[in-house]
Amino acid sequence: MPVVQLANLVPVAKTTGTNRIVPGFAIPYPLGNPEMTEEQQHQMRRHRIEVCLDALTTPIEEQTVFKVKI
């Protein structure tokens, strides 16, 4: 079963053997940023979840960190 880890600490996710990794924003705010407007936070969250869903359906051969733009 494919699994994606949304990780704030990508190096830790790598050492634990996670195959599909999507970086979070920050340790206390994995899917948000209190300095952003509500709309900006919504866009950030939506983008990260879309990256996670794409990662689930992407065939991989080795550990992969998927890029986020926001």
C-alpha cells in the first residue's frame, strides 16, 4: 500500500526509511503559517495535499522527496 509522509524534518523521514516524502512548512506548523492570510494558508494547504496525492500515484524505485512550491 503506497504511503506518503508529510514531514517537517525530511532528514529524519529519510533515516526512518519513508519512501514518499512531502516537506511540511515548519515544525509547529506543518500545513500552515500564522504570518500568512487565511487565503494564503488555504492555498498552501491545498497545494501540499495535492502534492501528497500525486506522490501516492507516482511509481517510484527509491526513496523520493517530492517538491512543493509554496
